[in-house]
Amino acid sequence: MKLVAITILFFLVFSVSAQINKEEVFAVQFSGVVVTQNDDTGEAIPLPYTNIYIKGTRRGTVSGLDGFFSIVAIRGDTIKFTYVGYKPIEYVIPDTLNSHFYSVYQIMSQDDVLLPETVIYPWPRKQYFKQELLALDITDKLKMQADENLAEKVIKKMIREVPYDGKEATNYELNKIANDAVYTGQIKPMRIFDVMAWRRFIKAWKRGDFKRKKKKK
């Protein structure tokens, strides 16, 4: 009789423990878009490369170029949004949530602690710069040279041949990291049916981007 009572008690404790653990690990696909407000137009614009992580853990992600993010969290977790020059924001996933999917539209505001941009001129006053600019003698030869340098054909050639500078290379790497982070733990979508990708490929083929360049002797 005692053995039966102990067995029943064991199964009751195990059942309650399993139910508590099940409630504690209620997984949620937390996703959304991070935006900020344009100071001039007041329009909401995406905020790429925003750091998004679960407070108290080492799990996180970053928003893509369109501000989109997605991360697996647990009901009741605190999600923190940080970006250089913006006020950090914490968002708590409701612990009463019954759905495994939850999305937000997160707006971030700029931090007022940052100093405004400083522009340094080689003249003591801004009006002196205007006077010097109007006094410049621009000859026809300089105009012709400027027109040649700004020709569409020349600019396209420079775009293809001139290597990336530091800022462009950094943006390229950050974009690559952001795209990789979006699909972490998932299979990347196949772009074989992407019409825009095929359009860019055909244009590049017509331009001869895939032709081997002849080595200069």
C-alpha cells in the first residue's frame, strides 16, 4: 500500500514539474521593424544595424537594411534595443502571451546628449567664403574639364574600376553581417525566382562584367 502511495505521489510531482517547465520555456518568435523619425519631414525611416538582444543572455541579433529583425525568445523575456546615438529601449514580452508569434513596431529617438555637427571653414566668417567663391575666375577650359569628368560614361567607368573606400567597405561588411544574422539558424531563401535579381544579372552580362580582363603586357 505504501509502495502504491509513493508511486502515485512520484507521478504527481513529475507531472506538476513537467507542467511548470513547459510554461517556463514557452518559446516566442519575436519579430518586428525598428524605425526612427526623420527630423525634417517627420517620416518614419528604417534604422538598420540596430543591436537587439535578450537581457541577461548572450543571444541577440541585428536589424537589416529595412529595419526588420527576428529572434526566438521566451515569454517574459526583456528585449533590449541599442544603437549608437539613440536612447536604449527595453521591451518586455508579456508573460500572459498565448501565441508563439509576437511582433512590434519599435520607434527609437535620438539621444540629446550628442553634440551637434561642427563645420570648420578656412575663413573667419561664413560670408567671407561666399565672397571668395563669387570672386573665382572660372575659365572655359575648367568648365570643359568639369563636364568631361562628370560625363555619364566616365562616372560609370569609375564606379566599375575604382575600389571601395573605407566607408563603402565598412557598409558592405555590415550589410553582409546583417543579412547573415537575419537568417541565423534558418535556410536562406532561394533567389532563383527573384525577378529583380535576374534583371541585375542580365544587365551585368550585357555590360560584360563576367568577361575576363586581358592582362596588360
